[in-house]
Amino acid sequence: MIAYIKEMSVSHHGWLDEKEFHDGVTLCQSIPGASAMQTAAYVGLKARGVAGALVSFVGFGLPAFLFMLVLSWLYASYNEVPRLVSLFNGLHVVVVAIVAHATYSFGKSTFKNYEESLLSLPAAVFLWVGVSPFIVILGAALIGIVLLRGNGIVVASTAEKGRGKHSVRHFSALLMILLFGLLVVYVLDKELLNLAILMMKIDLFAFGGGFASIPLMLQEIVNVRGWMDSKTLMDGIALGQVTPGPIVITSTFVGYMLYGLPGAIIATIAIFTPSFLMVIAVTPVFDRLKASTYFTGATKGILASFVGLLFFVTVKFSLAVPWDLVRMVLVCTAFGALLRKVDILYVVLIIAVISVFVF
């Protein structure tokens, strides 16, 4: 998706030059949230200011929300139909392959030395014994600051400081709107407020892209609150992979299954809002931020911990699958296809078709 955004914004429309776009991608991969959504917001911010960022962000995410809303309604209405049961039996296997592949990809791109790799195993163990993933992530950030930071801090230029002050005004206004919105939700339904706060917290801690949200969703939605079981969440993740847009659109499914249409809307807005605000706030001062040894060390520690968290999710989802020879073949086939960079949509759709006739 980021490649398509680059083609449209740099090559086709000329809204940004290549260097600006690459700086934006670096920014979006360094802060929590869905990277593609944030990149769309960054392009809009550079092209038309905060209004452009908001329009780009909503325009990019709206199709995925509408698709997932329809799929969630179909799932809630017809998930007991035998054919659909067979379909999701196969899709559970695909989800295991997808998360296992995400674990491998995260590890391959994250581990640059043995200190980083050593952080991943304790993260998985702590999550397994019931430690909150948010505490694990904060601990990894602190360890990263101590062990993984480099040298040197760059001082912001006068122009950068000026842009930062201008951005603070926009950020403050948007934050006030968010707080007012949360107050309205509180008045309407306290349960919806709890859902909104949880989704915002997940977004704030999901460093490294949308897949980083999966361990947080599993722990908070399944293990801590018991809002749904692992298989239902896996179904939501599978549906998220056949819609356009980021994997965190699974939040729409979660919200719909819990509270219907209002829950879907609140959960979706909540899981994207913090990362949108961070793009607005961080863009003007990112050059200084990325040069901070504390920031780079914390980021390295967090990303290393997510390898362990994703490994935990892989194991947890695997235990929810009733394995047999057919499922073993399917999961190996799906994992191998992802390793060979076959489009994830094709992998999901092919396994889904096979599942309807096999299970």
C-alpha cells in the first residue's frame, strides 16, 4: 500500500518529492500505529496541511471500514451455516501462517545484534505468564534506552522549532475535539467508552505497523476481558486480510461483535485516532527526535519485544486449531507462499476456497 501511495503522491500528482516521501515513511515506521494509514496522513499534511491530512486519512481508511462492516454483519448473521463454518476452519490455519510469517519478518528486519534478539524471548514468556503486554513494551523500551542507544543528539533548527509551535496549536485543537468526543461517548454509553479507551491504548503501543496490534488485541480482548474467544478473534483477523486497508481494521469486527454498529464505529475511530494525532505532532520535529539516542534505543527495544509478542500469538493461535494432516499441509503451504512473497489476499482466498470443500 505504501508503494501505491508513493506512486500516486510522488510520481503522478507531484505533491511530494522522493526525499520527503522517504522521510515520511521513516517517521511512520518509527511511531506506533498502522504505517500505511499514517503515510496517507503524512502525504495529506505535506500537500494541504492538517485538513489535507484528515481527508487523506479518512479517505484511505473508509473503504476498509465499509468492507469490514458488511463482512462483520454477514459473520454475525450466518456464522453457523455449515459452509461458513468450513470456511473459517480453513481461515484459522491461514491466520496462524500469517502471524508466523509476521514473526519471521519482524525478526529478520529487527534483529541487528544479539542484544536485540535476547529481548524477544522474555517478552513472550512474560506475556505467557500473564504480564500485561503494555508493561512488557514499556520495560523493553527502558532496556533499549540502556543497552541499544547510540551516540549524539541533534539540536533542532530555528525553522524546525517554528514549525513545531505551529503544529502544537493544531494538535491541541484536535486533542480537545477528541476529549469532547470521549465525553459524549461516556454520556451515551460507558461500555462504549471502555471499548474506545482500549482501542486507543492498543494503537498507542503498536510500534512497527498494524501487525504489532495483534498481541495487544489477543491479550486484552481475549485473555483479560474475555469479550470473545481466540477462534472468533482469528475469524476477525482473517476477514481483515480480505479487505483493503490495514490489519487493525479488525477493530471494526471486534466493535461490531460486541456492540453492533455503534461499537464498530467507535472502535474504528478510536484505534486510528492516536496515531493520526502523532503524525500531526511529530512531523515538524522528527529530524530532532530520530537523532535522539534515547528515542532510537527505546524504539529498538520495543520492536525487539514485538518479535517475542508475535511468537506468543503464533503459539496461542496454534493451540486453538484442531490439527490434522490436511491442516498441517495447508499451514505449510500458506507459510511457504508468504515467504515467496505471494500476495496475502491470494493466499487467503485460495485457502478459503479449498476449506469450503475440504472441511
